[in-house]
Amino acid sequence: MVMLSITLGVILTLLGVVGYAVSGGESVTALIPAFLGIPVIILGFLGRKEKLRKHMMHAVTLLALIGFAGSARGISSVIDMISGVEVARPFAAVMQSIMALLTLGFVVMAVKSFIDARRQRDLNPGASQ
């Protein structure tokens, strides 16, 4: 999960920077994925330390969940666009959708990883101590 966290952070950061550049630097809000991605990268690197891993991965998952909650509305806007409905800011809707799908995918994989780790710990109670 550590490398996946760092990868997510890098992709979100690039998404924000590219979105800002493509939009002509009109709005700082285009950088929101980068504002989320940078802390994810930092937490991912901190999670490389065995002692901090569990806490950092939970923190990254919380950030990803917040990122999903903040960007999920973009998915409905993209669905509207596909249906032929005019959307106020189509580029923003696409960028939000990408962020929503990336963060949701991460949360799903993280929860699965947490469940697997818990099961493994339950099978080998003395191994983790």
C-alpha cells in the first residue's frame, strides 16, 4: 500500500498541475488534486517506516476518502455531458471525475488491504508482536 499511496499522490499532483496549466491558470481550484496529492506523497514516504506504516496508511485512506467526497459530484456532471446536457464547466467536471475515480479506487483497495491484514493478524496472533 505504501507504493500505491505514493503513486496516487504523484498522479493527483500531476492531475492538478496539468489541469491548472491546461485551464490557462485561470483558477487555483484546478490545483486541488495537487493540494491533496502532496500530503499523500509525504504520508506515503513516512509509511515506509514499519513503525509508522499502519497510521500513515490510515491517514492516506482518510485523505483519499475526503478527496472522493469532494470530487464525486463531477461524476454526475460527466454523465450529464455524455447524455447531451450542457454543463457549466466541462473540463472541471472531467478533472473532478478523474480525481473521484482515483481516490475511490484507492479507498477500496486500502479497505481490502486492511481487512486482509487483520485476517492475517488473527491467523498468526503472535507474529505481529
